[in-house]
Amino acid sequence: METDINKDILAEMGHANFNQWIPIGRVAQTDEMLGPALFLASDAASYVTGTTLYADGGYLQNLVRYRLEL
């Protein structure tokens, strides 16, 4: 997701270049974080413990693949 923290880097890299690192093909919109946040705050997640929910469009998986190719 583009934020004040990373907007300069995204502009320098170019959004199209950065989007290639995300399997879903685009940077998240802020409202796309609502679903995961609401899930974790709801009773639906009452049995969820000790885990991390990655809402990153597959970015982490892409980094794992890149690392394996090195």
C-alpha cells in the first residue's frame, strides 16, 4: 500500500516496476485492509492465535521465489 513512508521510493522505482514485484499486479488500496482488520477484530477470528495474516497481494511469496533463484 502506498503511504507517506514509501511514496518517494515508489515514485523513484515507478509504480509499474514495483507492481511487477506483487503477484496480484498492483499496490493495495487503503480500503482493502478493512476486511482483514475487521476479521481479526471479529468473533470470526475467536480461535485465531499465534499467526500472521499477510494482506500483501502475494508480495511475500514473490520475495521467497526471488531468494530461491539467487
